[in-house]
Amino acid sequence: MSRRRYLFAYDIANPFRLRKTCDVFESHGTRLQYSVFLCHLTRAELEILQYRLINIIDPTEDSIIRIDLGPQHSPADVHQIGRPRHLPHTGPQII
């Protein structure tokens, strides 16, 4: 299965929904900033993630932005300024 890299950023108004949203992202990706995650996902994993998020957020108060960074084998460059972050390596990983 082909994986793509996605950058997600969210703004959740309610503390309970915020914690649940964060938990979902922590199970699917790597935190880059407080409300920004980098995820390497197959199409099926993306669908599962989106389904879980839709069932948590209130679309009248909350927002989630997804940016497609491209295929994992040819990803968009992610540059950092300042304190370095340990970004996930491309390719399969055993955790």
C-alpha cells in the first residue's frame, strides 16, 4: 500500500473535544507543534482517521486542516527554523 504524508493542524473550541482530537492524532502521527501533526498514511488509514475525527468535533465550532505533502517515496520538503524537531523517517518503521 502506498503511503502519503499529510500535515494536520486543528483548532478545537471545547477542552473535552480537544483532548479526544489530540488522542486520535497521537495514535496516527507525530506531533510537530501543539496542534500540528505529521502523519504517514495509506488511503484506508486516512479514511479511518477522518471518520474518527468527524465523530469527535463540532463542525460549527471546530476546524481541522489537512495538507497533502505528497507520496512518501517522493515527499515535499519540510524545513525547520530554530529548535530542531525529530521528524519521522520515510519508509516502514517497526515500533
